[in-house]
Amino acid sequence: MSPEAHLQTMVTKVPLELLFTDFIDEEHKTVLIPHYTEAWYDVHKRYGDLPINRLTPHLQLFRYLMNQGEYPKLYLDWHASIFITRDLEVPISDNDLLEQRRIQYVTMAALFANDKEHFNEDPILVQYNRKGGYFHVKDGHHRAIFQYCSGVRQVPARMNVRDYEEWKHTDAVNQVTEVFSRHLRTLIYTPILNPHFMHLKSERDDVYPTRMDLIMEYLGSSSVRGKRVIDIGCNIGFYARHFTRQGAIVTGYEPMAEHYELARQLNVLERVHFDLKEERFERSSLTETYDIGLLLTVFYHVMDDLPAREAFLRKLDQSVTGVLFWESGAEPEKEKAILISGTQFDRYEKLGDTEGTGKKREFGVFLKSSYKSGSAI
């Protein structure tokens, strides 16, 4: 790579899942922020370094502007807090701010409706976090949220060439393609978030709202950093890696060899590593407990095998102590009844109807009242 690569810039499309809000670390906080206070930094930490679709104030604003949500009090409070926490006067009234944002929204919506590639000419600005395997949005949070709410899955972004080369991680590509070749694989179940493979259409999670969108919006801006997460039947690791990027401590179980091998190589390619185990969950020697569980189109595989089902439910009940994100097979009511009756999960909230691999499915979250309120998320 040439020495000038860090100065040269380019525009390319970045998967929505790799866009995180900007974050100023402890080392630079007093240098970069005029009139810095610790109160300001508390607000910044609440919304900083989060997946862009968990930036709840901005989501509330655009849902309101799109006539899809309530009055954006959260956004207005966030905007005011930027100034109030630094003992500064808020420079604009709520009404004037909303009118300003409405004009910006109407302009963006008109330009986007006329040309779906408009944001190639007005891209957001990002910087790659090599250690975390994702991008921080340095400028353009409103534009990014507008595109997310408009169903865009890959957002045009300007970055320096060095960041693009780091993201591509060409040295790790051959190991991934070797797994594809060895298993004669032509399909992927979930997206691969790397430029070499973004042309591949995945069977799931490529149309808004995805299952990931439903999970992230349910979590809101609550931090999962340090939370323990288990992904049961993690396939190629798409969800496990996303929670790992957010600072969660993640374990993934995947018994199928070709999925396991591809997940292992994708962890290297995408620079994200979680504890990946090649064994069946219900037969595992697992003794650890987890705040959050992911059970996406998995339970229906063992639902009608009574011994396997009972072993699965015992292990699930022991290991997941807080919340369980779940997607059904083709019989959601039957699955829900078995999960409720066979575990201590005693509350359920439907998050949406989903569809995948030719089946209508249900997506929701189970909760345990016995878990300390607010501890899981």
C-alpha cells in the first residue's frame, strides 16, 4: 500500500450493519470538544459507538417526519443536552429545529425519489475501526438514518483508500473462497460484510426490516457492552459477529461443518472473533449463563423429537437468564406454547412477521420475570 493511501479518498457502499455512531475516546475528549464537561461526555457515551440503527433520537425524528412515529421529544432532548451539559445556551427553539429538519428531510426525500443513487454524490464520511471491524460515521448521521429508514442496506460512504484496503482484507479472502469450493457452496444464508462478497445475494436479512433491524431497534440505545450473548445455531456467524462488534461477550454454537468452517474464516476476514463451538447445543457440556440468547429458526428442527426437545429446553432454560430473541419455523403458535410451557420464560412480545426460505415466520422476544429488571439490556 502506498504511503499516500491514508490521504487519498474514495466513495463506496458500506453495509448498514458496519455503520456505527461516532465516538470520542477518553484520550481526546477534552481536546476535541469546546467547553467540555463530564456531563456532556455521559450523553456522548450513551449514544456513541452504537450501530447506526440504534441511534434512537434520530430514528424517532425521521419516523416522525415520515408520519410513522410519535413527536420526537427524544431527539429534541438530545439536541438540547449537547449544549445544556456544557453550560451553553441552546441556539435554536424546538419548533425552529423541527422546521429546519423537516426542510432537510423533504429535500433529501425528493432527491432520493428522483435518483436512488443520489447519495453517491452526497456520501457520509466514515473511518474504519480495524480493531472492531466496523466504521465510525464521522459526518452524516442524519443522512445515514434517512437512508436506513428508506430501506437502503448499503450506504454510500467516503473513506480513505487505506481504510478501504483494511476493510477488504484481501489476504484473508482465499481461505473463505476455499471453504466455498470445498463444500460446493453457491448460496449464503446471511450477508457477508466484505467488498469481495457483497455481490452475493443472501437468503435472509437483505430487505428492511431485517431480523437484525428488529433486534437492534428493540434494544434501542441500551449498551450490550460486557453482556454475555449466546447464538444457538449461529450458521455463518452474522449475528454473533454483530453483537461482538458492540462489545458483547459472545458464544456461538453451530454443529454443521460447512457453516462452522465458513463462520471461522469469516471471523478472520471481518476482523471479529467470538467463541465458536462446533457442537449441538442440546448435547453440549455448557454450564455458563447468558444475558441474551438468539434462537433464530432453530428450535423447530428439534420440536417434534421429544428426547431432543426436552434436552434442548433444559439447556436453554439453564443458560439464558434474561431475554431470548426467537424466530419460528412454519408453526409459530406451537413453538411458542412449547417454549413457554417448557422453560421459565413467562412473557412474550411479538416484534414482527418475517419470511424466509419460502416460509412465513414470526419474530419476537421471550423474557424471564425472574431476571433482574434492566439487567439484560
